[in-house]
Amino acid sequence: MKQLLYLLVMGTLLSSCQPADEHTYAEIETDFGNMKVMLYNTTPKHRDNFIKLAKEGFYDGLLFHRVMAGFMVQGGDPDSKNAAPGQMLGQGGPGYQIEAEIGSPHFKGTLAAARTQNPQKLSSGSQFYIVQGQPIDDASLDNIQNQKNIQYNEQQRQLYKEVGGAPFLDNDYTVFGEVVEGLDVIDKMAAVQTDGNNRPLEDVRMKVRILD
């Protein structure tokens, strides 16, 4: 029921905020199943960079090196490909950053660019996270609106309350896509055992391909 609500609401939101032309889709393959991701046309720099890296095979064999239940799963660090057990990860990238394209909220299933702290909110050139999040009540959404000068519409509030997400990240990180198939994979990945640095005890690898 919640997934149906998610798809219905997201369809409404996307029809109002996305251009009418076709979207590009990617498939993220994991041992827990595959996720089909739609890339947003409203974030062309992030969309095109993700497509470029995926077509080059950049992501194939990399780890989801940071997993936090009730929050998100993160991957895309090239240093993770042959990382030893327990090795600290999260600092690697392709050698460049991407200009921020901030706008879309962090609902469950959204694909967003990780970043280090920087005043321009520049994104990592390769690291991304997929939101699991949790349902958010009205009082919490009101607090976030006041703190960040955000105004959620009724559809967005409904989605945060019923399906969940991580609204405390809104206006600070670039969301550039969303999972349209395989939402259950996020929950399975988020349930794995991790060490003190939130790295899964058993490697969770990915393979990314662009769908024609």
C-alpha cells in the first residue's frame, strides 16, 4: 500500500517538476537484488556525470561502504574496489567535484550525491547515497521548514509522513534521481551488520549500467 502511494504521489510530483522529454534509467545491481533508477532531467550535470561513469564501468565492483539503517546506503568510492576488511573508506573520487543542483526533497528511494563539507555544496564526482529514511511527523516537518526556510506542499508532506525519507538533508545535498523499482532492496541492504564506521561486515558490491 505504501509503495503504491509512493508511486502515485511521485508520479504527480514528477509530472509537475520534470520536463516532458524522456528520462534516462539506470540499473544498480547488488547481491540483494536490483534497483531501477530514474535520473532527473532537472539535474543535468549530475545526470550526465552518472551516465558517463556508468558507461565507463567506473562503478562496477565498488562497495556500498557506508550503511546506516533508517537513514541511507552510500557507495561510489573507487578506493573500495579492492579494499581490505576494516579499511576506512569514503574519501575517494574521480578527481573532480560537481556544481550543486539542489532542489528535490530526500524521500525514501531518492538518489543523491554525497559531498564533503564545503560552502558551495559541491558534490562528490562519484559517491552517491540512496535514502531509506523513516516516516516523519508534522511537527518534525514544521521544525525543518522553519530551520531551513523550506515550504513543503501537501503532497510532499504526505509522502514524508507515509513513506518516509530524510528531510533534514533537504537544501544541502543534490538529489538527482529516484528508485522506481526495487525499493525493497534498500531495506535489505540497510539491515546488514556493520562495523563501528558503518561499513558492512560482508562486502556489498554494485554494478551499474545505463538502460536503453
